[in-house]
Amino acid sequence: MMLIAHESMEQARESAVILVRLGSPARKLLAEAVEATGVKRKQLSKAAKDLETAGFLFVRDSGNLWESQFELMPTLAGEEALEVLDEQ
């Protein structure tokens, strides 16, 4: 596995452990965002906020005055952490 966001495989494993601690909804959301290269949501879930705080997801408010909308884009660190989990 080629690493870009992490300097070592150990750092990637640590990120995977953090991802596991965030719970199943966070893993599912990150997997969906990675698969689709980003997703849009009308509301920001706790899982999305947690993933953003951990550095696994970029959250961008793309709504307007009348309608809220958020774009969720995976980070390289998030993609690598998910890949480490998939390999285990």
C-alpha cells in the first residue's frame, strides 16, 4: 500500500484505530464518501462532524439562505485509514 497522507504504516494504523473508535456510522459515511468521491447532505450528522474533527473528511457549506446543503469530501488520511481497515 502506498501512503501519501501518512508518513509510515504505523501512523496509518493509528488513524484506522481512531476511525474504529468513531463508530460504525462514521465508517459507513466515510466509505460512502470515498466510493462516490464526495456526497451531499442537507444536515450535518454527528458522524460527519466527528470525521471532520479527526481530519478524515472535508465539510463545505454549499447551501444558500433558503436551503442548507453540505458537501462531504474524503481526505487522503481518511481514505488511507479506511484502506487499512479493509486490509485487516
